[in-house]
Amino acid sequence: VGPKGATVEVIVYRFRQDANAYQFLSYTAFLERHHDPSVEIREGYGTAGYATTDRIAFFKGTHYVRINSVKSAEPAMLETFAAGLSDTLDKGEGEIPVLIKHLPSPEQSQKTAVYLNSFPDLSSLGLDQPVLSAIESAGNADAVLATSGPSKVLIIEFHTPQLASENDQRIIARIHELWKLGQPAPTAYRRVGNYSVFVFDAP
């Protein structure tokens, strides 16, 4: 409880890895953008976070923190509270996941990118792209999706060369199948080492 009875609610989740905490942050920001398209992840809250008119969320180390205004808490109060709470948390690696830095214009892309750590499937990204049915990660890959206008860039990092190679073969076969069927296929696709890189809906 702050000045004039202003009240905040604090929710803290602790994950096993920093990457899991960032994944949760990026996904909650993705959900927030359904209501407020201006929501962007940036520095200034913990290691990275975002703010709305009545909420601040951030990750730092293995922690995800959400601070909600319950009663009359102004944005400035939320920021002061968030800074104080962040100072008490271990910074862990102190970095965003490296995969995000591989995106085009990473500083800009990070603002709205959605990150998945050791994903079992890509359904949470909400992509209606038939080619993705060819991907089998067995929870042994990470992914990041960035949006720029109508275009989307998806980078998948497989944790072993064998998994990357097997998926690449399935992906290429699926793309050729989609072409023959006249169904939507990626604008571009390329394997780079352990990475599979897709571009969707590019003009």
C-alpha cells in the first residue's frame, strides 16, 4: 500500500532457467498486444520487460515478475516499486536469449518477438502455416518469431546437428508437397547450420 491508499499486487514466478522466464515474459507480452498493440519489450525493467497503463512485467535471472495496479497506483509508482523489487533479485546471466540476437534488426525485433525455449510444438505461436507440421523437435529446440508489417521471420535452433538435418529434409519435402498442392508455403526457407530460418507472408 502506497500514498493515498494506492495498492499494488505483485506476482512472482521462479523458473529453472533464465530462458524459461524470458519465454513467459515474451508470451505474456504477445497476449497483451491483443488488447494493446503498443506493448513492447524493452530494457529498463529488470533485464527486460514491458509496461501498460496499469501493469509492469519483467524478467530478471530466473524470475518473472508482474506488478498490477489494484487501486490508484500511478505509472510512476509502479516504476519505482518495480525498480526496488528488481534490485533484490539475482540477475542470473543478465542477458536476453542469444537466439533473439540472430533476428533481423534484433533491437527492434525484440520489442514484439515471441520466444520459445525447448518447445514441444509451435502451436502457441498461432501460425497458420502448413509447413510447420514437418517439424519434430522432441523438446530439443528453441524458436523465436518476429513480425515486421505483414511479414514474419521464424528461426528455429535445433540442439543437435542430426536433429537439424532430419528436420531440414522433412521441411524441404513438405514445401515441395505444398507447392504441388497449391497450398500456402513459406516465402523463403533456408537451413544455416543448426538453424532453420523461415520467412512468411513477405511481399
